[in-house]
Amino acid sequence: DLMMAGMDGFAVLEQIRQRNLPVRVLVLTALADGQALQRVVELEADGIVLKTEPSRQMIEAIRQVAGGQVVYPRAVHNWLLRRASRHQTAPDADPTHTLSDREKEVLAHIAQGKTNQEIASSLHLSENTVKYYLKNVYQKLQVHNRTEAARIYLKGKETDS
């Protein structure tokens, strides 16, 4: 929780990341303002769950983060994409040119805010195969999460127009 009694949740998250502790971090928060969410993403939290979410969604987020996925509510994901897109300058070259056609398909679905499960269903792939493609996308684009990858994809689409 970002607003723990007597503790700063941001500071705790920062210490976990600085020490490279092998833990997955799911942030539970009532804060839905842009600055707080941006900081959580910058500190590389593995997920965010808003306290207003139904308990079944909280439980599912815990399972997904424990399983290695990065989980942000769709509204948070979309907000971060819009914000990142506004604050980035156009790259000299399209970094997505190194991606395979299938990796580009997966990335397009990520940019639409779809989950791995939704992508797997749409492309008739297993969820593990989607994760494999995502790993390759992250590596080729030199990013660490879906939001950064989607930002690059969307920025490339803007320059294509």
C-alpha cells in the first residue's frame, strides 16, 4: 500500500528495487492521480491494483503478478500510454523494424491494452507463446514492460501518418 501507516510505500518500493530483491511487487492503492501512478511505473512495480477494484480482480492480479505478468488496470495502462506518447520525441528510426511479423501483431494487441490471455485467444496461440513473443519484443526494443513497448509502437504509428 502506498499510504501505509508510518511508512512511505514509494520508499519501500524504491528500496526493494535498489537492492535487487528477487520479489514481485503488486501495489495496492487508492491513489489514482497521474503523478503517483507514474512514479509506481518508474519504480518498476510489477502491478497496480486500485482499492476500488472488486476483490475477485485483486485476487486475479495477485495470481498474475505471482505468475510473472505485469498487471496494470486498463485505465491506468491507457493513461500511461497517452502520457508517455505526449512526452516523447520521435525516434530517428523505427525501432520496431527488427520485430518479426508475429511480434508486431502481439505488440499491436499490447498497444490496445489487451492482456496476454486476450492476445492468445485473438491470435490462436497459447499464453506461454504470447509471453515468449513479449520477451523477444522487450529485448529487441530494449524496454522492460508493456507500457514502454506500446509507447514505442504508438509513436511509430504517429510518424507513419
